[in-house]
Amino acid sequence: MTKKAFNIMHGGDYVPLYNRLKEYRARIGVNQQEMGRLSGVSRQTISQIERGDYSPSVTLALKIAKVFEVQVEDIFWYEEED
């Protein structure tokens, strides 16, 4: 699980977006380059998402989830701070 998270806007506040992309990539045995090809982006974009330096668009998050045949929420989630 990525510890660092990209902050997204939710309800007027910024909340961290977490992801399990690296974990899911490992499950199917693909590197960042191949993951980028499968989802239509560069290796660098996959790397940035995994590090929490880049928040994917809804379209990209859906494409990534489709590669793994899971729901977007299985890979990406946010936690609101109290």
C-alpha cells in the first residue's frame, strides 16, 4: 500500500488518495512499462501514481481497474480526516 498519497479535492477539502497499484501489478507479474502499455499511459505515469505523486483521471483509474478486472475502489481510495 502506498503511504504517500496525492491530495484530491472532496467536498471543498483536500483528502489523500491512496492506491494499491504496485501490489496489483505484482499479482499479475507486469512491470511499470507493461502496465503503462496496458492502460495507455507512460511508465513514468504509472510510477508517479504508485508513489502518490500523481492522481489519475477517472478514465485512467477505470482503465487500470479494467486491466485487473476489479472495481476502481479495490485499487484507489481516499480517507477523510476528522
